Amino acid sequence: MSNLAGKVRDALRGGRLIDADRLLNRLEAIDRFRRAVDGLLPEKPLGAAHTLVERAEARLALSRDHTVVALAGATGSGKSSLFNALARWEMSPVGVRRPTTGVTHACVWGPLTGAAKLLDWVGVLPRHRFVRESALDGDDELALHGLVLLDLPDFDSVQWAHRAEVDRLLGLVDLVVWVVDPQKYADRVVHANYLRDFKRHQDVTVVVLNQSDRLPPADVPRVVADLRQILARDELDQVPVLATSTLNQAGIADLRATLERTVAERQAALSRLSADVDVVVDELAELMGPPANENDIDRRTIRRLTEALAGSAGVPAVAEATRRAYVHRAGAATGWPVVRGWRRLRPDPLRRLHLPGPGRDDTPAVDSGTGSTPVGVTSLPDPTAAQRAAVGLAVRAIADQSGAALPEPWTAAVTAAARSRLNDLPDALDRAVAGTDLGMGRSPLWWRIVGGVQWLAILGALAGLGWLVVGYALRALGLPPLDYPTVGVVPMPTVLLLGGLLLGVMVALLVKPIIGFAARRAGGRAEERLHAAVSEVGKELVVAPVREVLRRYAQAREALALATSSR
């Protein structure tokens, strides 16, 4: 018997002990995974991970000195009789009606106070709890000290609530003893609906062929062997199979020895949680794919996004308005003073767009009350349907490139992140354009020099004109005429008048191509600055959310790798 018990012990723990610290590290890694993917992936595939972390936290916080073992079986398998035989007391009702067992009964070996919170967590009502503390004086009962044995409702009950209770408890207990009988040990329900789901929990699973006394003694090994073959097809070839009979204590000796070993080793709870972690890790692994770098978005794709956003924000129109505004302002500053006032009557191209105009610095003042920089709303036209479509295609290109190598749930998460702030783009782009320094806040020095030359020319012309008018007036009044100095044969007043006019025209003609060249440079400079501002908007509202998803994907992979490597 001791040899058999040793084999059962090795089968139960898989030849290894569960390191509690390593198990806690794996649970912490799964919790990190949950936090990393929170809000990104659908809740359904993460349900098992959420449940596991909460259940493990609760179980490990409760008594580690107790081992919760559940007897699970169908109606007529003798499960309740086996429960009573192990407890050596008539605790659970025995019958033949369906369902025989309608509620969960518990038997605790040792003081109930130590297991009360554990039973509260499991959900066994106080009136269905029994204690074997009074029998601890016997050595045979002392070996089971710390055992909490549960008699579950029948999993094939006709009442749905009973089946739901079985499913709930099977997820909480430390070890499950499946009780089958010689007539229904191959029943498809128990194998297809329950046992096959425990293929990763073989360390905490025992199958009992109960009521073996109904078989001829020679047939018991054959039936047990057949049961093992069925379990092997269920991928449960490492699960121990025991034959029991409740006619006497000898018929349950092997099972009792197995429970004693399990209780003594204090490993069942850790083994159960470790197996649960293995299952969850395998499920989560299906959600992950190859590594992904948050900086994998190439410059070409980002540049395409910037170009699309620039078109939508009206950057070409603003750049052209800047060029024309430069021409307008330069003409007003360097043109002939006689026509400057007429030029100023024409609207400034930038002011028509509610952008910084003449006499205003491009950089808005900081509001001393709020510390923020107020930015006005521009009068740029709304983007066309083609421009909006171009933005949508560029955003989609960012999402497609970033999520191309990721599995389906993450591809959807990347796409959702890329589109998450599309509604904020129009206002953000308008603010970026309105707040960009277009380089038109100050007049260049050469404007002032040329303007000064123009004023000297007009003053010279006016002086010559005035001189000539005075001479004409004196002659008209019969007074002695003025003796004009001459330049060659041309009187000085005429030289001043014609020279000033000619100089003004020549200066205007000479600076016109210079103004055109400088205006094109100003437009190009404004376009570069606007592209930079628009690019920052794209990075903030489109690229940054995508990179955040990729960063959390990397965190999730790292956490899952830790949970896997700690097996």
C-alpha cells in the first residue's frame, strides 16, 4: 500500500514541488499583462486572467494550512457514501433520487476556526459544515489534520443551479477527486464536459472507480485499465486511478493514503494555482505575436501623414498668403511714398485669414491670468472631401504599418488608437496654424533703407518742384527772377524734380525682383514652419496613440514571457 501511495504522491505533484515565490512572480506577471492591455483588448479573452488573479489573491491570503478537496461525480456514483466513509460519519445525505446531493457539504479535520474564512470564500453554508476535531486523538485522523473535504452537488443534476454550483466550486478547490462507478465510468458527459478540461491539472486530479465491490474481483483491474485508456485519450494519462469501495475502511485505504500525502505536503493549493496559471498563459499567448517596436513607423509614412494634414489645414494657402503678404508689406515699405497710402487701403492677405497682419507680432502674448497662450481662430476654408479622404488614408497607412505584424486583437487596437482623436484634428490643426510664427513680425532692415532712399528721392523732387514754383511765382509778380544753379545746362530745380522722380521709379523697379525673391523665400519658410507645426499635431494625435499601443504590447509580451519562463 505504501508503494502505491508513493506512486500516487509522485503523480499528484508531477515529481516537483511548486515554489511559492515563483508562483507569485508568475501571478504578478499576469497582473502586469492585464494592466498593460487594459482598455485595448476585448474583455472576453481576458476574463480567465482577471478571474485567476483575483482568485489566487484570495486563496493565498486565506489559510495555507488547509487543503480543499472536492468529491465530484454524477448521480449514483456513490460520491456521498464515499464522503461519509472518509469522514466516518453520516454527514451527507445518501439516496437514489435525482439529484441526490443538492448542496455542498464540508467536513473539516481540525478546528473549524482556522478554516471558517476559507469555507466562507468557497461558499459552504455554516449549517452544512462538519468538524472531525474530536477524533484527532487517533493517529489515523491526525494525518488528515488540515483537510477540508467537500461533497459537491451532482454535475448531471436536472437542476441548472446545481450544475452551476459544481462549475463554480471546481474553479476554487485545490484538488478534485472524480468519482465514477463501474456502470458509467465511460460516460461522455463527465469526460467531454469536465475531465478533458483538466488535462493541465493532472497534478491536482484523482479519478476514483467507486463501488468496485459490485464487480467480480478479477474484473476490477481490467475495468481500471480500461478507465486509464479512456483517460489517456482525454490527455489525462498522468492522473492516478484508484478503485474504492465504501463497504469497509479497507476499500478506501488507498484514497485515504492519497489524501494524507496531499495534506502533509501542503502543495495542492500551489499546484492548482500553478496549473491555472499554465492554462491562462497558454490562452494569453494566442493573443500575442512577434516583437513590435514603437519606433517602427518609418519617416516616409509620417511624412505622408504630415502632407495630408498640411493640405487639410490649408498650409499651401497660408504659405501663398504669406508670400503675397510679403509683397504687399514690402511694397508698402519700399514703394513710392506718394502711392503708399493707396497700397495700404488694400487688405493684407494674412489678415484676411485672421493671421498676424501688419504691425502685429506673430507670437501671441501670454495671458497673465491663466498663463496660457490664447490663439485665435483662423478663417481658412474647410478641407475638401478629397483632403479629408487623404487624411483618412494616411492615418490608415500609419495603423496598417504599425499593426501589420501583430495578431488580430492588437491590429484592431492599433487602428482604433490611430483613429481615436480624429475629431480633435481640425481644431488642433487650426490652432497650430494660428500659433505658428510665420516670420512676418518684423520688417527687414533693407526695407527701411530702401524706404529711406525713396523718401530722400521724393523730398528731392518736392524741393525741386518747390524751387521751380517759387521762381515761377516771382516772375509772375514781376520780381527779379531767381538765378538757378545749373548742372551742365539743366537748372538745379529741374534736376532735383526729375531726378527725384526718376530715382523713385528706378528704385521701385530695382527692388521689385528682390521683393519677389524674398517673398518666395518667406513663403517657403512659412510653409516649413507650418509643416513642422502640423507634423507635431500628427505625432500627438495619431502617431503617439499608436506608439502607446505598441509600447503596451511590448510590456504585455515582456510580462507574458516572465510568466512563461517561470514555469
